[in-house]
Amino acid sequence: MIVDTSPDLVRRLLHAQFPGWADRSITPVKSFGTVNDLYRLGSDMVVRLPRRADAAGDVQRELEWLPRLTPLPTAIPVPVCQGEPGEGYPWNWSVLRWLDGENPVVGDFPLVARDLAEFVVALQRIDPASGPASDRGGPLVDRDRETREAIDQARDMIDAEAATAAWEAALQAPQWSAPPVWTHADLGPGNILVADNRLRAVIDFGVLGVGDPAVDLIPAWNLFTGSARAIFRSTVDVDEATWERGRGWALSISLIQLPYYRDTNPVITANSLHVITEVLRS
């Protein structure tokens, strides 16, 4: 079930639960995501409303764990409060501090690449004790059936044989055998904010958890090209097996997105095709 939201719904929820903010301006935030709707609240806050039941738990995860992710070299969302179901809206929702910046375009941005790699390294250094398991923190083989089905469904858009060979190569990489580390697990362009050619913030920690660090290497293919990819790799400083699993994660995520969004989300479709092309070239 997908729930539609609107500024009117946000205002009614605020009137009922946080009346002190109900007279603030409410402005929809343009986003190509499919899980949450965002509404800027005044100049310094943002309301986040999950649109699907499977995303409703993201609110609680962020409220519980984001305050514990310190220190980090980059700004991350700061939860202000949690709203409850009401006014016909079925799930918990959240209010967070507004973070300035724009989503980056894919390209060769060395400073952003270094900044983001330093963020990934700093996140991994935070004590993972009692942290929730990442939904994307397990072995790649757990995604094998779904990934191969996606390859078959997208044969008219990709080189299916080359994609299968690249996927099978990633499956052969040695598994992560060290203790799990913190991962954002969804470092796509839509969850990264930049300004003046520098990283300004990382947002949307809905699948945050501890697991294999390889999943946080996906910006090497979904965001960076040229020297930026090399800088990102040298700064995160992972072994060849982890890099190969990261390549597999980037490929699998994009393959699964491609047939799912091909008719409904041209931005995600275009980025998925870009990632698949970059993986097959690397």
C-alpha cells in the first residue's frame, strides 16, 4: 500500500500533535525517491512521512540511532520529534532539522569523493555494539535469485550475459569475516547533499545498520567517474575482495531497480543504467 500525502495533511497532523508549528510554511521538497515524502517546515525543519508500510520502521530506527552516530565529519539528520498516526495517516512520522545542499549529478568530483570516503571510514569506526543488523549487511548470495531474475527481466535494456558474468564474479569474492561495522547502506545520489563542490550532508538513514562495509562502496559506481572513483577507493582503503563485493552490491541494486522502476521513475532508471554500464566497464 502506498499512501499519498499533501501539505494539508502535514498541517492537520501538526495542528493535532504539535500546534506550535502548525502556522509555519509547509513546502513540498522535490525528490525522486519512492519511500518517503518530505515537506520543509519553516526555514529550519523538515517533516518526513513514510509512504509505504515497509518504510514506517525507518522513523524509529533514525530516532533511536542517529543521535549515537558521533563523531562524524559530515552533517547528518538531527531528529527533533516523532509524530504518531492520525488524520487518516497510518504510521509514525518525524520532524528533523533542515540540512542545506543539493543532490549531486554523476561525475568526476574529487573533493566530494574524498569527503564521502572519509565519512564512510568515520562511520565504520563508531562502536557497533548492539547496533541493528543492516538489511544490506549480509552476503551477496542472499540476493542471487532476485538479481538473476532482474537480469532476465531487463534483457531488452542491458547486456544480460555481461551482467551475469560480472555478478558471478562478485559472488566469488571472499566473504567479510571481520566483525560487522556501521553502514549507511543506501549511499545513492539522492541521499547525498553537496554545495560548492564539497560534501555537505548525508541523509536518509532508514536502512542504517551493522554488517559488511562493502555496501557503502556503491558511490564508486552510482556517483563517481574518472579520478573521483580512484580517490574514493584509495581513501576508503579496502582490500580487493571488499571492493569486488561493493561492485556486486552496486550491480545488484541497480539491476533490481531497473525493471521495477522502468515505467514509473525515469531518474532511477537512468541512474541504474549508468551504474550497470560503469560496473561492466570496471
